[in-house]
Amino acid sequence: MIKENQSLNVFTGYQEFPLINVDITDVNFDKKSDRKGYSIGADYRFYLGSINKFKGPRGVYLAPFISFFQFDTDRDLIYTNPNTGVVSNANLSSNFNLTNVGGELGYQFVLWDRLVIDCVLFGPSLTRYKFNAKLDGDISGLDENEVFQKVIEAIKDKFPGIDGITGDEGIEKKGVQSVTAVGFRYNISIGYRF
């Protein structure tokens, strides 16, 4: 607690970007991948004393928040040239990060004075998405732009609302895209109260 009915909540953690399925003719993605990522963020909570039975940090709260998520993925792809039957390998490296600024409505339960169950019920945000992809390996007969477009489409399936990432800027061997969109936050967390 910073002041009566006000607290600062800080979080950090390890996260992996979900494995995406990409459907490209004559290309198989290795099921193994090197995935890693992290998240960090904070919110400043104002507990609504007029409607809460208990003082903070228990009860309904409103809070501005900021959060950052970073995901890195390396995945091998195997291309079989349909004309020659030659098999070639390449590595697709991608980096995806999200920066969120918004507000949230939540409820926090406190059990045995230290165990906390926190429920963010509603959390609209303004989110900046940045996607960077690089294809290592020169594969003749494979359209690299098609690979990037298919990867972007798969990411859009996982994160609806980021239609601004298009790849239309002519991604060749390497590409970076960023877009700002509306996001939404909700979660349930278990923690320890200091």
C-alpha cells in the first residue's frame, strides 16, 4: 500500500509466444522451435472505498497500467522444390513485442492476510505492436515475401485487431513492421502481498 486505498502492483514473468501454424505449399516447419519471451508491467490502483466493505488492497479498484511483452522465436523450415525435388533448409527468426497503456477495472481478494487473488475484469488499452522477421538461408524457388505474409497472417489469427501489420512495404531478407491498435486486458493472478 502506498497510501490508504492506493497501491502499486508490479509484475514480471517468463512467457512464450504460442506456436503458430503456417500453411505454405512445399514448406514444412520443424515442430521444434526456440521460443522465449518475457513480460513486465505495473499498475497504480485506486480502491473504491465508497463501495468496498474492506479497505485496500481488498475489493474493487480502478487503475492506469503500462505493460510490455517481448517474444522471440527461431524456427527451421524445410522447402522441397516441386520441380527438382531438392530439399533446402532455412531459419526463420522473428521478434514480436507489444507495449500497452490503458486503464483497468478489477477485484482483489486477500486470503490469510498475505495470499492475493487478483482478477482484472476489464482493461482497454492502446497497444503498439512491432514485428520483425528475418529468413536466414538462400532458398531458390521459395518466395520469401510469401513466407513473411503467411507468418503475418498466422500472427493476425492469434492477435485479432492488428490489421495494420501487412508486409506490404516489400519485406525481402529482413523486415520490420509496427502498428498501433486498440487492445484489451483481462487476467487472473495469484500473488503474495508484501
